[in-house]
Amino acid sequence: MYVRKYRDKWRVEITKHGERLSKVFETKREAQAWGHEVESSFGTKATGWQTFEHVAQRYIKEVCPKKKGAVWEVRRIHTFIPYFPKKLGDIDAPDIAAWRDDRLKSVSSSTVVREANLLRHVFSTARDEWRLMEQDPFRGIKLPAENAPRTATWTWQLIKRVLRRESTWKTREVQDAFRISLATAMRLQEALAAPATFDPVRSVCVMDTKTGLRTIPVSRRAAKYLNRPPFQVSPNEASTLFAKLTKSLMIDGLTFHDARASALTMMSKKVSVMDLARVSGHKDISLLVHTYYRESSEDIAKKL
């Protein structure tokens, strides 16, 4: 343990098993007391003495930057920290269950599942790669079933209301991105990136996604919308602006993402399910069949 003056405060530093802990206190006595408490908790075990916050910060620094969803992951990990004010060796299934139940009070089950997958990876990295803990806190934990896919779609009447609304700079860009999504079935982030990734010769957009490069075919109508300068609005800002726009138009129950469902529903009348999967990027063809292919038995009978 090493205690030293740090500006007008006192910093205590402890190194154990290759890991370093550091904390700043108002007084030297507080710093020494904390240092002795931490050192006494080491015992003879080589793992489990670090706090969850220590591991979370290391994960943010070493793992998150390698991922495309780093911004989302960092925000989520910061929300995990208050739930686990313990050393790693003391965290077990009841703590995970308490976190799960509390989150279900404010977010959907699908959100809890996504967050749980990230939290599980933080623990598995600490256990399997960094050898900082021995137990698996998720062992025996049952996660909720994900929400059923949304089935809401935009009607032409509502689409016209959104696109014709007089708007200023960034909201206008969001409206343009909405138009692109309706013509290509792209997600918000993809629609915003589309003009910069559009290849007019091949009539495709080449997207760098979490699963690798994805080539999205673009129709002649959509190509007209992509012939524009790159968007300046960010995905997070665009999501907020679109929510404000629909609220001002008194449109409830529909989101930007529902434009993708609307586009895929319209495309399903023109192309096969396999072609539709190339457009959407879905790997589960059954999801396309049961969610976006909305032809009734009567409509199919008329084609036979």
C-alpha cells in the first residue's frame, strides 16, 4: 500500500496479483483506513478481491473500444455499477436476479435480455480471460422471454404528414432519412450512413455492420434520395428529433424503426422471401415470413 499527497487530497494505491487499485480521499487517515481494509480483504485468495466497478472500468477501457457498439455498451455498463457495490467474489445469482427484476420495472424484457448479454460478457471476461473471479453469477439465472417483433406499420396518410411538415436543418435531415428508410428498409443508423456508402454504378450501399460488411440493393427510386451530401445529424440526435416530430404531429404508437417494417411489407409483394432477406439482412427467414409477409390466404388464392 502506498499513500501520497495528491493536490489537496490523499491518494492510496494498492497492487495485488498484477491488478492496481487507486482511490482519492480528503484526509490521509481516510486513505490509510481504506487501504488497510482492502488489503485485509485479500486473504489468501488470488481472485475475487476486486470490485465490480474496477472490472467494469477495465472492460470499458480494454474491450469496448474493439466493438462497433462501444458507445451503447459504455452507457449500459455505467448503469450496472450501482447495482453491484461488492467485490467480485461476493457477487452471485441473487444479485443478478435483483438487477433483472429491478430493470423489468422500467424497461422491456427485450432490453433486459440485451443488457444481460453484455453484463454476462463482462463477468465471463473477468473470469475466463483475466482470471479475476471463479464463480459464474449467471448460473441458474432465468432471463425473461424477448418481446414479440413489432407489427406496426406506417400508412401513407401518416407518412405524408411526417414528410410534408415544415422543418429546419437537422429535423429536415431526419425526414430525409425517414424517406430513405421507407425506400430501402434500412434502420436509422444505416439510413444516415447510406449517402456516404452508396455505389451508384452497382446500385448498392456497402454497410460495415456488427456482423461484417453487408451489401444492400437499392432501387432506382431510392437512388434518387441517396444522391445527396452526407448527413450531419447523429443517430442519437436523430432518434430524439424524430420522436419530437411525431409528438408534434400527434402520431402515437409508431417509431422510426417501423418504417423498416413498412418497407419490408411493401417489398414482400414484389420480391421473394430470399431476395427480401438480402435486402433486410435477416438470417432467420421465418421471421420475414411470419412478420413482414402479410399476404392473406385470399390474396394468395387470387394469384394461383
